Amino acid sequence: MLITIKNRAENLNVICLLAGTFLIDIGVNFTNSRFEKDVDEVISQANACGVKHILVTGTNVFESQKALELCLKYPQYLSCTVGVHPHDADHAAKNYLEVLESLASLPSVKAIGECGLDFNRNFSTPTNQKKIFTEQVKLAQHLQLPLFLHQRDAFKEWFEILTPYFTHVPFMVSHCFTGTEEELNLCLEANMYIGITGWICDERRGQGLRDIIEKIPLNRLLIETDAPYLTPRTIRPKPKSSRNEPKYLRYVVEEIARLTDYSEQDIIKNTSKNAQRVFGLGVKA
């Protein structure tokens, strides 16, 4: 095993998947302050639960640098994205693109992002969001790296910015997809990959996604926790902490299987293969 597991029986509060399972979590916010004290333990527990590779999400220049530092500590187990989230668009430094390009030259960096548009609360102005997003899309084209994409309440503008680049960027991933059937169809027609999180496990907020999950073909499906956010509501027994962790990725798999004709093993096999293809991962089961 890549990482030494300490006090496994004491620490794990979920029943892990059987040995030999090979899951890839394409989105974990390990630079979030909620992981400051125990990120090594969280990584160990994820590994014990069959999550054999994790992509750490970069959300601004500083967080992207932190993500890369963590990848350098676990180079065989972690990769990362580098980018500026729409929430941080107002605060992007003048040289942010140069810094991202420099970071992206390192082998642990597999995509540009998390980038996109978020008009839900407009933590940054829509004008700046569109500017910073467009610049990162062009950077992905220049570097020939995939895009790790965020979108909330801004689909029309988001899709319009991406349209000229559909055939010029290697891959696009609609991270944490929560859109409508029409939006899903447009994303699939554009050959995007669709990232599904614990949102699928929430019948209160996620019913719209639950109704259309079967329309995502296995060859376009990716799975992620988006930890520490979006803890699956289906975890039993309910964890004491509300913090989501990559060890809970199995619950996303289980819910997708419950809502579709796909078996859990088919979901695991195909999402891992898709992640390896999109992000150029050299990991092996």
C-alpha cells in the first residue's frame, strides 16, 4: 500500500469497499482550512477505502500553490489543478496567468481550474468573472491542458465562452454538475465529461439531477466528493462531523447505481478509466 494506515480500525467510521477497489476522486479541496490538522490521516483513510488517486482542486493562485505542495509530498497518490475560481476573480493579481502557467509546467498539475462563472451570489463581479474565466480557457488551449469547470446560475454565458474552444482544448470537465436536462445534453453534445458529487445523494436539493443521472453515459461519467463540501446524506451511520472526505466517495457510486441500470463495478471501472484518460494519470489498479 502506498500510504501507511495508522489506527485504521479506530479511525475509520465507515465500512470501506473491498480490497482491490480502484476509485479516483477528481475533486477534493484539501487546501481548505477544515483539513489543516489531519490531511495526512484523511489521505490514509481514503486510500484504505479504495480511493487510489485524488485530484486536489486549486481555487486561486495561493491555494493552487498549496495544492501543488501537497502533491509533491504524495506524488504517486495526488495530482492537482491550478486556477482561479469565479469567487476569487476580483482579487486575481495582474500576473496571475504567468504564475498559473509556471505552476502548470510541473508534472503534478493535470488541468486548469477550478474556473468558470458563478452568478448565484456574485462574490466577484460578472464582468471580472467573465474576463478571468476567458483568460484561463485561453491558457488551457495554449498549454493543451484539460479544463476543470465551475458553473452556477450562469450556464448561457459560461457555455458561450467555452463554445469556440470545444475542439481546441483536450478535455472539459463540468465539475459538480447540478444542471437541467437541457444543459446536460448541451454539455454531452460538446463532448464534456460530467462530474457527479454527493449532490446526487440529496433528494431535497438534488432531485433534478437524480431524475436525469441515467442520461449520462458511462464513457462521460466522473465521480468526485468536492470535500469538505457536499457530504452524502446517505451515509449510515451518520458521521459526527459534517466534513466530507474522499473516503465517502463510495456513497456517490452506490447512489448512481441505485438510480440507473449501471452496476457499482461498471461505475468504478469506467469512471476510473475516464479520469485516467482526461487527466493523463499513470496510476494503475
